Amino acid sequence: MIDIGRIRTDDIKKTSRVLINKYPDKFSIDIEKNKTALNEMKVIFEKKLRNRIAGYITRTVVVNNKRKAS
């Protein structure tokens, strides 16, 4: 059995990219901090959507940090 992970919709990806570009210093590799940052911005009001966007932002930040280190 192959574990391929979850698929994220284009809305989550677009919103995450816009937020990362607009507020690059607000997000880190910690998902809990990213959730609270999204709560403080009052951008997303649904908990499930906020969590998915925070997860994608966290993953994007981790990948970007690895690319910069290489």
C-alpha cells in the first residue's frame, strides 16, 4: 500500500501562497503558531479551513527553508 498523503484544493493553495507573500514574517515551521497567526489576522473563520491552510503554510515554509539551505 502506498501512502500518498492528502490532496489539497486549489483554494487552500492559493490562499496560503497569498498569505505567505503578504506576511512572510508571521509564519514559521510550527503549525500551532501558524494557527494563532491566522486567528489574529481574522482572515479565516472556519476552524477546519483554518487548520488546513495552517498545515499547508507550515509545509510550504519547511520546504522553502530546505531549499534555502541547499
